[in-house]
Amino acid sequence: MQKLKLGMVGGGQGALIGGVHRIAARIDGQWELVAGALSSDPARAHASAAELGLDPARSYADFAEMAKAEAARPDGIDAVAIVTPNHMHAPAAIAFLEAGIHVICDKPLAATMAQAEAIAAAAAASGKRFILTHNYSAYPLIRQAREMVAAGDLGEIRLVHVEYVQDWLAEETSGKQADWRTDPARSGAGGCIGDIGTHAHNLAAFVSGLEIDRLSADLDAFVPGRRVDDNVHVMLRYKGGAKGMLWASQVAVGNGNALRLRIHGTRAGLDWAQEDPNQMRFARFGEPTQILTRGGAGATAAGLAHLRTPGGHPEGYLEAFATLYAEAAALIRGGAAEALPGIGEGLAGMRFIAACLRSSEEDAAWTAL
Amino acid sequence: MQKLKLGMVGGGQGALIGGVHRIAARIDGQWELVAGALSSDPARAHASAAELGLDPARSYADFAEMAKAEAARPDGIDAVAIVTPNHMHAPAAIAFLEAGIHVICDKPLAATMAQAEAIAAAAAASGKRFILTHNYSAYPLIRQAREMVAAGDLGEIRLVHVEYVQDWLAEETSGKQADWRTDPARSGAGGCIGDIGTHAHNLAAFVSGLEIDRLSADLDAFVPGRRVDDNVHVMLRYKGGAKGMLWASQVAVGNGNALRLRIHGTRAGLDWAQEDPNQMRFARFGEPTQILTRGGAGATAAGLAHLRTPGGHPEGYLEAFATLYAEAAALIRGGAAEALPGIGEGLAGMRFIAACLRSSEEDAAWTAL
Amino acid sequence: MQKLKLGMVGGGQGALIGGVHRIAARIDGQWELVAGALSSDPARAHASAAELGLDPARSYADFAEMAKAEAARPDGIDAVAIVTPNHMHAPAAIAFLEAGIHVICDKPLAATMAQAEAIAAAAAASGKRFILTHNYSAYPLIRQAREMVAAGDLGEIRLVHVEYVQDWLAEETSGKQADWRTDPARSGAGGCIGDIGTHAHNLAAFVSGLEIDRLSADLDAFVPGRRVDDNVHVMLRYKGGAKGMLWASQVAVGNGNALRLRIHGTRAGLDWAQEDPNQMRFARFGEPTQILTRGGAGATAAGLAHLRTPGGHPEGYLEAFATLYAEAAALIRGGAAEALPGIGEGLAGMRFIAACLRSSEEDAAWTAL
Amino acid sequence: MQKLKLGMVGGGQGALIGGVHRIAARIDGQWELVAGALSSDPARAHASAAELGLDPARSYADFAEMAKAEAARPDGIDAVAIVTPNHMHAPAAIAFLEAGIHVICDKPLAATMAQAEAIAAAAAASGKRFILTHNYSAYPLIRQAREMVAAGDLGEIRLVHVEYVQDWLAEETSGKQADWRTDPARSGAGGCIGDIGTHAHNLAAFVSGLEIDRLSADLDAFVPGRRVDDNVHVMLRYKGGAKGMLWASQVAVGNGNALRLRIHGTRAGLDWAQEDPNQMRFARFGEPTQILTRGGAGATAAGLAHLRTPGGHPEGYLEAFATLYAEAAALIRGGAAEALPGIGEGLAGMRFIAACLRSSEEDAAWTAL
């Protein structure tokens, strides 16, 4: 099968997530990176392109020019990956959608709700695919957990507990990653809530299938001088009566990238942690807790769908990310990929951020989404 | 050294915590059980006493009679352990305090705030010791954690996360333990919040040294027909600016007795779980996480104070409980035991329960303690 | 029920295991310590007795005198606990057996095979009980594991892997515990093999029910100048065709008291570690691994027999040790205690030590027990 | 930079390790698969090639033809990956080496020692690179462990314990993977010892830097009718006095791919398990055990050399495998890759297999390598 052609906006030298997208696109052999506007700084953009072996003719100084030029080429890109800081998602995404090019975009969807809605409108108008890289939802055991919940294995869901805790911003820090994430002009009004809180929110929604009715959020910026939140506490009330708690932090010293989801229903509970993603604890009421493993005994169809190696050969973050690219390819080729996150998840995430910010400003008042 | 003489109110056949107190009292050889009013049912009381080998003359049908009779004996008890359902703590405790007998009482302090205050008044008037068995605070690594926090090893505390989750009440159930704990007349208005939420609250306060300013609580009774809460979500704001979350549940399927405390400061974080109590994770910012072990390298004076066996020989729940009895003995003999919980902790726990109930009734309004 | 009367030989000030025996004897309230020859140094013996509150008339300078005197008293001891260095087990045990007093003795049975056989002969002649404190066999999940193996839950056993690794002798050290354990005159010719290797051997035999046919052992003394082994590697061939490996070490830096047993059969496997004794992994072929917990779902009769607290309230080393004392009491009172280790296990341990030493001297030649 | 051109022998439909090699080659974007003799069955070979999108002109029915044709093309392959059953490694490797093409070959090196030596001779004569995919040696923390040992962080090594246990052959089974691995004509005389024992051996040697002096091996075929070993016990004596144990099994029910390495020296010990590869326990004598994480605090240069994502974003089996391909590319381009395994490691592995087989046949006699 021919590889699909991928372009990239952002992700030049010094970037983190751009490199992740490139590896993810390569893993399953469905994509070829052929074009890019890799930095807002043209010199850095071209140097980055050269380093990656791109045809210099397809290294652009500017995403608008890139969208136009690629749309005009007979061998133009099939999709673009947008891996810039949040405030650039909307202009870039809209430019490519309007040029008739599918978009794969990092989360959160945008820096502001208005931008998010503009992307949604552009996506709808374009008829093109818009994929949001909520990569944690693509871990095999997360896919399996979702299928188990949907099948009623947990009974009626009562409780959802999700936490995503890090410590890399525990002190005042600088550097490419920290700078834009703590700058409201580039990240949006949310800091931790937008950067990782949205992942936690998405994961909980993805697996539980529940919709938040109201939430009560208490946001803090613990590091003196920080202009965005670096710790987030939220109590959740779901439609239908389930309850939940969400904790996101970038100042919890001793934590790397500790995303964990626990769901408890009337019949069973499950517990999964991203840093040890090849196993999940599952307990039916009154029975011994089971350790379910990726691809192991008890695996469901969704848990087996993207099995690259047998159980015991740990797959990780990059493989889960690659599944998004594999499914994006399938979708663009006309197949189905019902678990792949898109505009809907992006808007839900933005509403979650907005509700948390609003609630926190009002002394953690209960706030509808 | 002569053993101290212990009496017991409650703890007859079919009881759980009475047996725990008796083992705890025996472990360090400081106490001898010599008298009891072991059940509110006189026949059961006497049968229980016989089973335990008590002198029949000191098996009482009634705690009031027992208090009077023991106070009158030249060889009367030094202290009484009160291990009844919550609503009986106050009458029993007051009877013994007024009789001039030290009291060791299970938590929570009482079923109502009025009862709690009456106990406090009686204790103050009596000049006798009142010890509240918040046993989890006596684990060696918890004592050590408290000392580390106080010494500034964690820097300034920013975050406190405590959870205490079980599943034994996930379905409607009956039996001696479940019945009184879900009956407001015997347990007080709080269910889960009183039974285990107070332990979580106490543990967090004990180690962090922080005082709650305001809290926002969301309590649920998930099991149909249940008259008290079985799940508790709380957001915490501490004096001085730290924040916290507390989750207590008796319906989280797959959990046994999962009490866990995490504290994060500006310099370091710690993580301890009751079901694996002989180790604690401790991480200084930018350094590898350390696994501190009971009595192992890095142990502080408080962590070493009650070392019955060397590291690697796991001690557990009963040994921590025994430390309370050893310290109670030391106190009664005129020594010091500054970490031993008493009336102050009991009142703090009652205020915590009351604030949670009030907050939850008012839609999780922020409530001062 | 009347408490049984216990005497103790050894276990004076500075001793380790004597204190463990005393706590273990107290935990279930079946025993009362009333007499002792607590040290081979009479001054220390009496000081230790005073500290423990023994009647000075029953603090003996000498075990022989004690055996005679206690046998003569109408209120003499029911049993004696022998907690001396290994070389004193035989003279003490024989003295008490000949005086008609039951013996509870620490392991290994003796310092030499000749002593061991003399004890066995004395025990047989006396008609008294002889109990050997292989305490690790009394953990509830170990009792359960044995029952599961016997019931065929694992199918036919193919593999037994046991390891017991520590690091406290990784460097040349001194002190009461280290001194006698590294002195062949007091410990016997085996060092690590006798001190902890026998525990590992006993645990494997206890659970698997298998008998060693031949073994090949490679013993080392890694610390310069050490006169006994401090590391032990053994390959095992069991009667019936199962195979095994045993590793015992006192120089494995980073290990506290890491005793672990794994058994694999045709149908299932299990995995238990002493430092986390309240859970055991159990996996049937082709099914998810289960986490069995002490007293939890799937517990067998033997796993429930000595349940002092519900699951989730961790019990440990002292409780397992206490089970031996509870069963010793039952036995002496005429009951049954089929899992309690005695002379047979002691002789088996001595034969194991001897075979390992002999094999190792002969370049790890296969050696029958 | 131009991608290097890769050919593949074996790895057609139904194969396992071929797919792993292809993903590994793609991850870092250094390789492009352009040619193959993907199966010994020509129809399957061409169908597999079509599925992978290979140019039909470069899908060969036969490796000999492929070596000749590719060597003749101006755009011929830079290297070939040989991923056949063991008995085909030698003929294929020699054909490509003689054609002047670098070889990347799966382990073990060959089915027989004679074949292994023939490969070695061909490699030496060719002046081409020969890379053996001992992929476990490329995990970042394993590279770091090796560097730490070499730097003396553990002191003088005393003990090496390595185990590699699985359960997939616990019963008689069939299927492409099982069939050739249990057929001596295709796997060589060793079964488990060759398939995974060599990985364990390589890992221990790679990290410890130690050379085995003599070994004593006890091999079994537990499954009735099996013609090769499925369980391996080995005691090791290293040059210089260190000792070790190795256990490899394919019948240890409940284990997936449980490769674990522990090394203990005079100053410190380390413990790493492949199924949880992003952390390693490290303990200096008398200090708390540290949890070292991939790329985290304390990481060494080698531990950081192939960091694709920050700590907390788990990398796994495929990423470690990819590091071999990245290093192979570097080597072929004239760079250095001193940790990359090659002919030396391959011959060492074959000598290890041979010594184990010989020792086991002679009742586990001590056997030099």
C-alpha cells in the first residue's frame, strides 16, 4: 500500500511533541513526512527540515504558504500534523482545512473557546477529517477498559477517579517547553488544566462513557509569579448520578507523568496507570483482583486491535501514539476508526477547561459544562 | 514492671475491634485484661468474659456498675478500653472518667458533637488520661513522616492527598459490623465519613501538621436505602495556603482497606499506603525516589522508637495499634507520649465530620471547621 | 482458659529472637512467661529477668538448674522456649525433655548432626512435644498455598524456586547477632545455609510437599576472613522429577529479609514474598494472574484458620510467629496442629545443611540427603 | 540524511520477529525496507512482499538470488536483516556477507557451532558489519547499568542472578512459532536455552562485564514428547570469583516474558525487570534503595543516549530494538556503536549453549566455555 503523505506545522529543533508525532507516524509504516513549516522562525524551520531530510522545496517559512502550495501540488500532503503551541492551532488548522487537507492536531484544541469553535466550523465546512491526539486513549488496555465498561462488566458506574501528576514545574523554570506552557498568550488561560488536565478529563470520559453534569474546581498557581495554574482539584458530578474527582498537578514532587484512572461500578472496579501501561487491575466484587495484561488472557477485541508484539514485550507511549496515526490513515483511506478522538473531544475539552476556570474564579462554585 | 490493669466495655462475641484492642494490649506486655462489660446483652457479656478467662466477679452486666465497682476495688483497673458502637462512647467514657479511671476509646469520639463535648468536659474535670485510638498514626513510617515534615525535609507543604477506600459495603449487607455502622442512631449522622473518613482526616493532620481552614464536601449513599453516606469527596483548603483532597469510600469495588497518604512540598514529596506499611516513597525534587523502609536507612528517632523487629520482618496493623497501648501505659506511668492522640484529635475529628455533613447538605459549600 | 506457663533459655538483653518469641507468645493470650535462664552470663540473666518482671526465684543462672527446679514445682512451666545460639540447643533441649517439659526451639535444630540426633532421641524417649519455630511456614497465605498444592490446584509440580536474601553481612561486621552466626563453634559449620538457607528449604518443602532427591550446592564466603558461608547456590532435584533452585545470601546488597517462594505446576503457578506477606500471586495457565489476599476471596480453610484481623489490615512476621505459639498451646492441651514443624522438620533441615556442605566441598557434586 | 536501504530474509506472513524488525527499523527513520526473500515458500514470499508494498522486482524467492541481485544493483540494499529460524542464519548470512552486504541477524547466531564459526569466518573475510540483535541489551537502563558497573558504582561484583521465564510452552502446542522452536533440526540442539537462555546470558555478560569460567547446567524437557529443553537451571562461576545463577523456562505458568537481572557487588546492588523496563532499583550498602528511571535523575550518558521521550512516557521493547537499528545505521555510516552486539557476542552465546548442553548431558558437570 502507498504511504500517505504527511506535513507538519511546528516541531522544529528543540521541540518535544513534534518528534513524538514523527516517530508515531513512522511506527506502523503508513505515513511519510514530506513537507513542513517546522518553526515560526524561518531559519530554524529550514534547518530543521534539512535535518529531517525534507525536500527543501517543501520546507515552508509559513503555514499559510504551505497550505496553499501543498494543496496545489499533485503530490501534495494528505494530512498535516499541527504541533505548535496552543494559540497557533486555530489559524493553522483552519488554513489547512480550507485548503482541503486533513488535520491531525495536538491538544488542547485551541487557546480560546472562540478559536475552538472556529476550528469546528472550518472542519464541518471542509468535509475533511480532524483528529485530536489524545494519545492516552489509544493504549490497548484503555481501549479494552472502555469496551469492558460499555459491555457492563463493571455494572453501573458509581465513581470515576482520575489523576495526572507531574513535578517538572515545581520550581520556577525556563526553557522552550516551560515558557509557552506558562504563558497565557500562547497556552490559553489554563496552564496545568489545559496541558494535562484535558488529558485526564478525556481519558475519564473515554473509558467511562459518562458526561459531566457539573463540576467544582479549585485551581492554584503555587510557584510565585506563575501566571497560569499549576495544580487543579476538581469534584465531578456526572449525569445519571456518578461522582468523580480529578487531580492534575505539575508541582507534585516525585512524579514524572503519573496519569492514573480508576473506575468503580456496582459489579467491579478497574485501575490503570500510564507509567505501567501494560497491565490493569480488574476486580469483580467478592472475587480476587485480576491483573489483566496487554494482549493477555481476557483481552477484548479493542484490546487486541493494535497488537504489535505479544504480551510481556512492553509497548508504551509511542506505540499508543502510533495507533492514532494508524487509525487516522485508516480513516482517510475510507475505513472506520470509531475510537479516534476528533472535534467533539476537542470541544468537550475546551468546555471542561472553561468550566474549571470559571468555577475556580467563583470560589469553586458548581458549574455546568 | 507490674502490668497495668485493663477493663473493656464492648468487644464481646462477634465484635471485631474489641479483639484487636486485646491483642494490641498484649503485644508489648504492659497490660492485663481483668474486667469487662463486654456486651450490652448481659448473657453475651458473661459468656464472652468466660471465654476470655476473666474473673466472673469482674464481668459486669453494665458499664456504670463496672465503673463504680472497679473504682472501689483496691486492685481496680487502671484504664478502660471503650470499643462499643459510637453512640455509647460518651456515656461509658464519662462514667469511667468520673470514677477516676483513664479511658482508651475507639474513634470517632462520639456519635454527636454534644456527646463529644461532654466527654471533653468530663476528661478535663477528671484529670485523667483520654486516649483516642487513631491507630494508623502509630505506624513507624507515619511517625517518621511526621518528623520529616516537621524538620522541613519536604519544604513548605503545598498539597495533601489522602484516601481511604474499601468495598465491603458495596452492596446491601447485614451483620454485626455493617448494621450499626449504617444506622444513624448508633454511628451518628456520618457513615463512611465517621467510620473511616475521620481516620483519613486524622492521618493527614498528624503528618502534615496543617489545619483545615475550609472544606467542600460531597457525600453520597450509593447503595439504595442506605441511611448514611458510603462515599465521601472533599476538597480541602488549609490555613497558610496548602490544598488537599480526601476520598473515603466503602463502595470502591476491589479495595480492602486502602488508606494512602501523599504529601508534596516545595522540596520533596512522600507517599505511604497502609496495606504495604513497611515502606514509604520519598522523593526530593530532582533526585531519584527513595524507598524508605521501617527501621531502615534514613530512619528518624520517631521511626525507630517502637521497633520490635528489624527491617524486612514486616510489622502491621496490630503492631501499630500496640504502640498506642504501649504509649498509653507510658503516659499513665508518668512518662511522655507526645504523638498519642487524645481529646484534641477527637474533637477535631467531630468538627471534621460535622463540617462535611453541613457542607454536603449545602451543595458542597465551603465550610469552616 | 488458664494460660500455659512458659520458660525461656536465652533471649536476654541484646538478643533479637528472644524478644520475638516473647511477643509471639503473648499475641494470642495463651502463654505467660514465668521463668528463664536468659543468658549464659548469670548477671545478665538476672538483670534481664528483672526487666521482664519475672519472679527472681524463677530467674536461673543455668538451664540445667532451671529444668530441674521447674520440673519440681507444682506450678512449673509447661514448655520452654530455647532461643540460644545453635550450639546450645541440644544440651538445653535434652535437659528439658528429660525433665518432662515440652520444648519450643529455634532453628536450625542444632549445630551438628550428632546433636540433632540426640535431641530427636530425647524427644522420642520423653513423649513430650518438640516444636521447631520455622515461623515462615505459619504465614496464612503459606498455609493456604500448601493446601492449594495438596488439593492439586497447581497440577503436578514441575519447578520450585526459593530465595532468601539479605545484605546485613555484606561487610565485615561485629555485634551480638553477627558474632555467633559467623562463628562455627556456635553456629555450626554452616553460616548462611544454617541461618536462613534452612528457612528457605523448609518453606519450599512445606508448600510443595516434595522431597529432595539430590542437590548440587556451591557455597561461598565472600567477605574476606569469614569462616562460614555467606552465600549459597543450590540446584535441586526432587523425587518424582521436579527441579528447583535455592539461593540464600547475606551479602546481596539492597535486600532486607527477602524470602520468596515460587512454585510452578502443570496447571498453575504461585509467587509469594515474605516482605509483602498479605498477598500472593496465583495464575492458572491461560488465565489472568490473580492477587490472592490474606483472608480474601478464594481463601482456603488453612488460610482462614488464624485470622486475627480482616484482609487489608496487614499482619506480619510477629503474627505468623504467634501462630506457632497458638498451635503449640493447642497441641499441649491435647489438640491437633498438623502443620506445626517439629523434630522431623528439624532433622530434614540438618540433613539439608549437611548435604549442601558436603556437596560444596566436593565441587558441587550431586549429593543425596 | 538519506535513509539506508534494508532487505529482509524471512519475516513473511505469520512470522513474529520479522514484524518487530520492520517496526524497529522504522522508528528512528534511518532505514527503508526495499527488498526481501520473506519466506522459504515463494508464493508466501511474494504475497508478503506485496502486503508490505515492496517493489515486486525486489521480492525474491530465494536469499541466494537476492544477495546476488541486490549486490549488482546500483541502488542495492545496504544491509540485510535475517529473521529466519536458526538453522537458516548461516547460509543466508554467509551469502550476503560474501556479496559485500552488511548483516543484521537474529539470535542465537546459528543452529550449530560449525555454522556459527562459518559465519564468523565469512564476516571477518568480508570486512562487513555483522550485528546480532540481542535487543534486551539496548534498553536505556541496561545501558546505564553497564556504565554504572564499569564505573565501579557497585564495587567488585560478587553475584549475578538472571532469569528469563515464560509459560507459553507449558503445554504441548503447535503453530508457526512453537513448531520450529521445538524442532532440533531448525532451532539447533538447544530449545529454551537457545531461544531465551542466550538472551539471559548475553544480558548478564553485557552488564556485569564478567566472563564465565565454568558452569553447571541442568536442562529438562517437562512437556512429554518434547525434543528440546524447556527449562534450564545453571550455576555459574565467573573468572575472578563472582558467582551466579541463571534460570530460563518456557513452562513457568503465569509468566509472560519475565527477564530479570540482579547484580550485587561489594558496594551496591541493582535489580531490573524487562516487563517494567523504565525503572531500575539501585541500592548502595546502608542507604535507601533508589528507583532510577529511564532518563531520570542520576541517568548516565549511556542511559541518555537514545532518549526519544522524557521520563514518565514509557518506552518499551520496540524502542530498545530500534536502538540497535539506529546504532547499526551509525556504524554503517562510519560512526561508532561500541555497545552494539556482533559476532563476538554471537560466538559467546553459542559457546554458552554448547557448554550447557554438554554439562547437562554429563549430570551437570562443571564445564568450561
